Amino acid sequence: MPIRLRSHWPVKRRIAVLIGTLILLRTVWQLGTHAGQPALGPPVEGEFQLLEITENGQLVVCPLDASPGSSPLTVSMLAIAAPSQSEDNSHLQRYLQRQLDTANVRLRFDRRRDGLDGTTLAWVFSGVRLMNAEVVRDGLVSADIHSSDSASLRRQVVQAEKEARQAKRGVWIAIPSGNSLRDP
């Protein structure tokens, strides 16, 4: 009669160990294949070189300390309504080109970072001036605030819109008083 050796491990435990080993080996392999590639994390706040201003007011920027050949970042301003595609947005583009006469801007990121159009959302500063509020104050766009945005910066944009409404600047020339601020 043949002798059967009993395994000390039940079948379920052996299968679990085998699956765990396979998962570990796959993870190690994946880490090894991506080791030479830089990690793409969220952009870091700070000074950015302004490369271009698009027609719809988006900024194409690159970090000042970026390595040569780095991909530029396309930024949309937080808390402002996106300009309508049907409108002539060259006013916004020309305004930003005049106001951002220096080649550098400072970006501050908030909880909302990803725009619906694939851009990165940020608060844009030129010196001490918050450009998000400045374009609203001059009536080029209306405010589009969200409760998750920075409260202090959000207040500046709301105040800028009140000033533009009272002075009937830009988009407020022919619009009667009312609340344009939207918060989904």
C-alpha cells in the first residue's frame, strides 16, 4: 500500500500564498519598469515662466526651476466663469498680455485642481495682485465661485464682481442687478 504524505498546509492556504506571491512579483516588475521615469505629481506652487496666453484667457506656463524639455502646464483661473466660445475673447487675451507684462507669474493651487477642459486650475498672481479678481473687476468675465475654493481669495473675487456691477464695466454694461455667482 502506497504511503501518502500529508501536507501541513491546506489547499486554500497554498492557493492564497501562490496568489500573494504572484501579486508581489508583478508589483516588483512594474516598479522596475517605471523606475527611470519621473513621477508626474500635481504641480508645485510657486513662480512660473509665462510662455503664452491663449484667446480664452488660459496661461501656458513652465516652472522656473524646470529641467529643459519639460512639458508646459496650461492653467485656467479659479473662480471665474469660462468665457463663452461665441464671444470675442481677444479682449481678455489682450488684457492679460498688458497686465502680465513680466514673464513670470506666481501660482497658488486650491482643492479644485482639474478643469473640465483638461487644464489645471489655479489662483494667478502678478506681484501682489490676484489676477483672478482683476479680470472680474474689469468686467471681462463674471465670477464662478465654489464653496471648496479658498475663502479669503473667493471673497476678493466676489468683491471684485460687486465693484464691476456697480460701475457697470464690461459684461455688466447692459445686465440689470442680480446675483450671477453660481455654486453647484
